[in-house]
Amino acid sequence: MEDFIRTQLHPADICAICTEAFSAEHQPVALPACKHIFGHNCIEKWLRTGRGANTSCPSCRAVMYEKRDSNGSFDAPSLWKALCEQPPERLNTCMTHMWSDLQHLWKRKPSGKFSTTELLDKVIIPALDQTSAGGLPIVSAHDVFMDSYNFITGSWNSLGRPDRATGLAIPFVRLARLMSSASTTLPKWMTTVPRTNRLLWTANSSLGLTKCEISWDDIIAASQNVASTQHFPLLHLYTLLISQSIAHSAQSSVWPTRRYEVMNLVVERCCKKIGGDGWSGKPSNDFKDVLVLVYEELRKFQLKQKKLSLRGYGSEEEIVKAIWALAIWSVSKC
């Protein structure tokens, strides 16, 4: 901060903080990132004693310098780890803001084909800002959501705001795309439930920090080894989406009897409407054979036995594991 104040605050021409005229005692400075102009004394006071987002421009919130947490490293892996360790309530708050902003994007662009720039500018950055503030004027000096906001905006602005995600922005853009994809299947009320958002977060975080896209290979790997915990949350989420598709899709009174008809129906509902163009790669034929059995088992469970659809409860995990394990075993015996 001392170097920033000494070397980067250059004289300019009007103050927007105190609204007083500049003078020999009240020199103007222009911030290097956004060029907004303030009195030197005013912006120095903002930097030294301000609370909350005092590393950002008072006018436009452009990041002036990266604020390092004295209790930990200020880098993408450290911040992502800290975010994943946040209380579920705070993660839910962040995702609630993301859902709200995604709905606005859907209204403006019904195709759902959002650019990375749109997701960062209209969904992710505002959600981090709102979560860090928490509706209050003062936040912790070392709040991880504010640090993440500063890190992402600072990095993105320094690169010229490209239409691509880098560093900490990668898992957030991936999460936004996962939420957007899931919203075409989930009933709206489920997007307001903390357990659903927790499952979405853990499914996304299971893919790590650097992978830009969700891949069908990740789903397939998780289905083949349900005992592994690495990608199981992603498989749980995928199974939940299949379950919700069954619950809310029109059901034919007569179930197809020809194998290719069943396969076409399941692929349409579980590989095109769920995932679709948003997931990289393609489901293999072996996976589709397993998927048909999973779909039929869930359909029988919900429609014939009148059981509730999957809703993201932790207690569902054993059901999900059993359905996939049985389906894989049945296919292997054919």
C-alpha cells in the first residue's frame, strides 16, 4: 500500500469524495486503473482507514491494488481452498445472488448461450461483491469473498477483460455454467434450497481449480467407481437431475418396448437436455447402456412405487451408489 500511495497517485483535476475544490493543500490524483479523480488526502484516507472494499475505487469499484491477507496467501489455490471451507450459509448466499443474476441473463438471452464476459460481469463479480457486503456497510478486513472479488476483478481488468476465464475465475465460470444448465431441469423452488446449492457447489468443486469445463468423462469415471469420493458429488447431482426430469417431464402411458426407442428417449432426456452442448466430450455407448437401466430404475422408483424424486439430501447418497452399481453389474452380465 505504501508503494502504491507513493508512486501511483498522480496529480489530476477534481475531487469526487469531498466535492471540495482542489488547491495547493488538496492536490488531485487520478487512479491508474480507472482514471477517476480524487483529492490525494481523501483517497489516502480511504486507503488507510476505509473499511470493506477500500482497495477499490469509490466510484466504480475497480481494484486499485491487491490486498493481501496477512493470515494467508493471496493466490488462486489458497482463495479457492478458503472458499470451499466457508460455512454452507455463506456459500448459499453467494449462489442465491448468482441464481438471481442468471435469471436476468436468461430473460435477456433465452438461448442460454452466455459468454464468459457476461457471466463474470453480470453474475460472478456482483455475487462476490454482494456476499462480501452481506447487506452491511462494514465487512471483515480479511473476508474471503471480498478477497476473491478483488483477485478476480484485478486479474481480469489487468488482462483487458478478455472473454475467457483465468485463475480463480475458472471454477466460478464453470459453476455459473453448471447452474445455468441445471436450471433447465430443476424446478425453480429447488434453486432456493440450501442443500441443492450445496450439492451444486461440491459437484463443481470436485473438478478442481484448473479444469474449464465439465466433461462426460468425469461423469463416466464417477459412475464406474461409486466408492470413490472424488467426483461422486457430480454423479449425485447428475442423478438428481435425471430424477427431476422424470418427475417433471410428460410421461407416455405406454413405455417403449424396442431397445432403440428406449435408448433414444433416455439419450434425449439425459444426455441432450441434461448437459447438452455445455459439457465437453460425449457419453460412450457403454455408458448409455448403463444409463438406460439407471433411468428405468428411477422411473420405477418414482412412478410405480410412488416414491419422492431425489432432492439433494445426504441420505440419498447410498441410493445413488446402489442404482449405478446395480446398473453396471447388470450390463456387465449381458
